[in-house]
Amino acid sequence: MVILDDKKITVAYAYGPRNAGDFALNLGSINVLSRLFKKNNITFISRFAEESFYFKETKELLAKYEPKIILYPCFFDVDKYRQDKSERIWKIFLSSTQYSYYHLFPIRGYKKTKLPGIKAISESDIVLCNGGNLFYWNRYRKDIAYLFGILFPFTYAKKIKKPYGFLPQSIGEIDGLGKIILNNIFKEAKFITLRENISKKTLYKTFNLDYPTFLDLAFFIEDNDDINTTSILSSIGLGKKNFIAFNIRSGKLGDTSEFNSLKLKNMLLKLISLIKKLLENFEYDILFVIQNKIDFIFTQQIYNTFKTSRRVHLIEEYDPMILRSIYKQSITSITMRFHAAVFSLSSGTPILGIYDKEWGPKMIGTMNQFNMHHKVFDLSDIDPNKFIDELTDNINNNIFEKEIKHIIEDNKNNLINYMKEKLTQLTFKRI
């Protein structure tokens, strides 16, 4: 039953499929929100401007799975993928001017605007921030233009007295100017939800705010019976449960770029050594799975080291539903990307996670929620023997599938009930 069937909601932002994990957040949030709102009352604002290829790509894939959802382009046309540095600087200047105008004259701006995203926020009953890992300001990344851009829907909503909240987030270290900017936004939110306890503690320590923890939204994607990857896998010589899926990450926090050459070289040597041990100790083939475009070159480099072996394969895929099916057919998966872990666990496949401290708390924090902290390894200090032992345990003792699904279903219901409680307390107001 839809609880708020007459209410309109705008969600910022819809992520593109250049990173399958990000796009999965769109599908997960729709699955949750459609328990509270009618689907044709749910509007998403894209991370990309209308001119961007990634906006068209997002729109097409979203329509494939959720045709009732409305998608509007981003307010700002700042795109590192198709603009050189000088053009981006100019676009940031224009965006800053636009940003100031809508904050100084919100009502006039709404009446005169040609931007559908502004109209959507103004005419909505509530604005929500999509889940993810959006908010940070620390030694790994400080970007004032990024932060103001990401926050625009919520600063504008605040200006026109529109309620707003945050779907499950991971929050890394935030200090200095970032803390000052985010403090005002977080304090005025009707609710904030976190996706692991490490972020919950960070939010409390940094902003003295205490909010509940749920799982990442991508856990809440429902299975699609129309998706069948048997033919895809058989075309590269693989079958059900006869391979280990291996997902590699080379991108920095926020995937703004790859790590520097020295760090990549060290990663390369460690991963090649680890993969050699896997091939020596297990009879299973290894399938490298690329699900983020930034990882392609580095993964290809590792694959090339082993491609003469008939036991090593490579696939590139950005549709999260297809990826879930691929991970489901693996005997176990090894992943450096958080959402590859989510796809695996939610489809009943055990995992080993590898993380770097720069990527924030999401991997280890989420695995703690499943009491599986021992299945996560720090990239800088992997004990190969312990890694092999844990992988052997995954292969021989995969008895946790029902328990995992129970945790996921409970989390989903708890999130829906929490949001229902918060939303039904609100007084809604449209311009």
C-alpha cells in the first residue's frame, strides 16, 4: 500500500551507469520510495546536464527498468568527462552566478526558470538526497565547487522552506570549511540515514547528530527474472559456480582519477602476486569484472599478465541487474569495489573484500553489519595465507545465504517504516 499517494518527491541525484554501483542506488531507492509514493510522483534529477552523453545513457537505462520515473537533467553543466579545464572553469563561474541568483531570488527564480529541476523541487512536497558517499572534506579530497554543486538542491529547498532528508550515506572525515558548510545543511534536515556505524559515529562526533543506520540502498534491488547471463558466461567458457569473480578498483575517493603511478605500481605487484596464489591453490577459473569505466585500463593491465592462461577471463558490464546475475553464478567473489560486494551478497554469493583507507568506511562498516569483518582485507597489508584460508571457507561453507537475505529484508522494512514515521509528521507546503 502506498502511504503518501498524493505527495510528490524529488530525489537528487540520479547517478549514471558509467559506475554500475552508483546506478544501482537509483534502483534501490526507487524500490524503497515506491512503498511510500506513487512511482509517477517520484522525480529524479541527474548528476549530468542534458548535453552530456551520460545523461542520455542514464535516462535510457532508467527507462528500461523504471519507465514511470521522471528524470530531469542537472542544474549545472560542469562535466570533467567532456570539458577541458578552461571550459570547466568558465562553467563553474556561470554555475556560481546561477547558484547565487536562485538563493537570492528563489520565488522569482522559480517563476521565470526554464530549468525543470528547479520546478520539480519547488513543486515537490519533499526533497531527498539519494544514498551514497557524497559528503567529505579531508586530506584526500577538498573541492568547494563540487560541494556547493552537490548541496544545491538542499540549500535551495532550505531557502524555500521545503523539507529535505538524506537516504543512507557513508560519511568520511570532514573538517575545516567543509564542516562549516555541511553543518548548517545537516542540522536543518528532517532526517539523515547512514549506511554503516562508522559513519554514524563520524556524524555524531563531527556534528553532534545522532541518526539511525541501515544498509546501502543497492541491497534493496529486487531480482529480475528476465535477466539471464548463462549465455554471456558460456560465450567466454564459464558456467555456474565454476569461477571466482574478481573486481578491481584503481580510482581514488569519488573516482575523480586513478591513484598516482607509484601507488598503482605497488597495487599491481600485490594483486598479481595474490592472483598467482589463487590459481595455484584453487581449481576455479578467475573472471575479472569491470563495472566502473575508470578501472578498465588497470584491470586490463592485470588481465594481460595472465591472458595466456585459459583460466583467466575478462568481462565489462555496467548494468547492475546483469552484474548481480554474474556474481550470483560465481562460487565466490573478491571485490575492491563496495557495490560489487553488495551485488554479490544480495544475490547469495560469499565475498572477500579488499579496501583502501582513502575509500572511506563503507566496505568494512557494511561487512561489520553482517558480522563479517574478518572477510575484509586492507590492501596495504594483505596476509596471503589468511586470505586463502578465508576464501576456502567461502567456497566450502556457503551456508549464510538465508541469513543474509533475512538481514537485508529486515533493513529494508525498517528503513521504510522509519521514513514513513518521519514523513507523516511533516507539514507539506508547495510554492
